[in-house]
Amino acid sequence: MSKTAIDSQSALPGVFGPLRGANGNIRITGPCGDTMEFWVLIQDGRVHRCTFTTDGCSSSLACGTATCTLAAGAPEAVAFKLHPEDVLAILPGFPESEKHCALLATNTLKAAISDYRKNTCPPESCASCEKECDSRKEKPSESTVPVPPVPTQSGLSDVKHKIVVLSGKGGVGKSTVSANLAMSLASKGFKVGLLDADIHGPSIPTLFSQVGTHVEQFGDTVEPVRASGIKLMSSGFMIDHPDQAVIMRGPLKMKVLEQMVHGVNWGELDYLIVDCPPGTGDEPLSVCQLIGFPDGAVIVTTPQEIAAADVRKSVQFCRKLDLPILGILENMSGYVCPKCGETVHLFGQNGGFKTAEKYNLAFLGRIPLDPNVGICGDAGHSYLEQHGESDSSKAFEKAVEQILFALKKEC
């Protein structure tokens, strides 16, 4: 069976399955034998939601997912005219022999919109409904089924505090810091969630020994994976194999982030920790906008100047977004030789401290380099639990205390 570029996710959870409150629905079997069923929720001339199911191959799943992603939020007339080439444009490397799946998906969407029009257009409407008739322009379309409003912040409505963990560059231990921050807060009795927003390089499943675990969907929401008393969400829970690359372009990627933020049943949380991708591009910007007014950011760096230079960009990123900075944490800050006790500064010294001093920011401390951090991470064990008396654990706990103090929360 051929594979598409995004079939590592059989389907995005938020667009797969029946849609409650839909006012357009159709099921079509294509010439290849694959069957697709589409649901649309159309209000005020726009496609508010769009979902699908299929009994077809991974190519059908990919095309259905892409079609729903493009249709959601689009004007009804634009979604109706969606072309297979529009779908294939966000599926790089799609097999030539299976492009008929894109045609089946767009035809099914068009038929679902036609079903909506048939149910809602008055008798005097134009026969084809390919153009809006005067009566529909004068009166907004109404559903024949009571339609609840589409929530924009439902997944985070019961989250008290949201903390984003940022880094100007990759390889500084940001995911390890995020995981240990979440585990430290959970050990103090707080209700904690951890969102792995790095779609292309998810690390959280490995750090929590949850590789191969998949999320479950109930209705319109996804249940997070639970481990170590923490609710987890990651793109790694939506792929078939941990080595499989998630290859997708901007629009689809942003839709995945939106679903991981608002389409997940986070429930009541004291803290949601968000492990952001490195840099200051689309993903961290979208995450900060999607979660809405984060309480603050923890910026992670290593001591050398090349890392500190990128951290300065992260500081400017936060200030542009009016995002409070809880502090800068200097990771991998010196290695203590277990034999002679000498501290060796493998990555230089004081890069994070100097940056915090320059911008008048809190310095959360130095986390010494400890091989056991990597060993525990690869094994999915809690470093703080297994090596609680180490210098690195003590330094990290002091950093957590400063973060809590900054948020005016007592341990």
C-alpha cells in the first residue's frame, strides 16, 4: 500500500468522525471502492466545522483530513469549489497513482454542502445553488437541527495557569526541562498537563515512556494520555511508528496545533506546561496565540555565547507579544567529574546569567550537566525521583520555586 506524506497520522482527531449538530451530510463510494462520508456545520455563510470518515486506505485518510482542514472556516461558496489540486498542494509527495482520493474527498465535501443547501434553501432559490440566490443573501441560513456555538477556548477553560517553555535554538534541553517542570509540579500536588507542541520532533512520549501509545477520541474531543499523574498531548501519540516523519505544510500544521490545544479534554488543571518548538517562527507564535494570554515563559539556554545570542531573540519575541518572562534557565552548566570533583565547563560559562542581567530578568539558576538526565530520559524515568539528591535535581527544584514565586503560588 502506498503511503502519503502525512499518513503517519491516520487522521487528525478533530476532523475525523461524526460531527454533532451537522446540517449537511453525505456518503459516497468512489470508483476505486473507497467510501467517504462528510459532515459539515454551516452558519452565516461559512463552514464552521467539517469532519469525515472513510473505509479507504491511508491515501483516502490523508485526502479527507486535508479537505476538512481547508474547508473549515472558509466561506461556503469557496469550500464548495475546492479542487483536488488544492488538497494535493498540502500533501507533498503524494503518489500519482492515488490522486483520485483527492477527487473523491472534494466531491464528497461538495455533495455534503449541496445536502445542506437542499435542506435550508427556500423553494424560490436558484436551481443549481452554485451561486447564492437573493433570498439567501437577505436571510442568513438556518440549520434544521439546533446547533451549539463552536467553542474557541473550551479545552482550556478550566486551566488556571499556562506556562510556555521556549528556546532560541534546538538542543538546549528544552523538552527535558518541560518534562521535569511538569513532574516537579505534579509531585507538589498540583494538577498538571503537558503539551508537546513540537510537531516534527516530539520528545514527550519518550521522556514519559509512552512511545507507541495513541490518543483516544470521544465525540469531538481527544482524551490526553496520562502518565506520572500528568495529562500529556503530543503529535507522537498520533503516529504509527516513532521513526516516522511528520511531513506537512503550514496550514495543516497550524490546524494540528489548534486541535492539540483546544480539541483536547484537559479538564481542571493548575498548570499547563507547553513545550514549544525552538525559534521564533510559526509554531511558537501560533501556540502563544492559541492558548491565549500565557502566564509566562521560561527561556532555556546553554552557557555558550551562540546559544545566548538566540536567547536574546526569544526575549525580544516575548516582549513583542507582551508575554511575561518568568526567567532564564541555564541548562548543561558545567560538568562535575565523578572521580576528581573538578567542574569542567564544556559549553562555556554564564551565557544565560549575563543575558538575564542584561535584560533585567530573573535568573532561574544553573543546571549542571549530568549523564543520568539523558539515561533517565531515554528510559522514560523521572530524573527528579531517581536522583533527587543530585546537584542537578536540587538546582532544578530551586528554579521551580522561583517560577512558583513569580506566579504568586505557594508550593
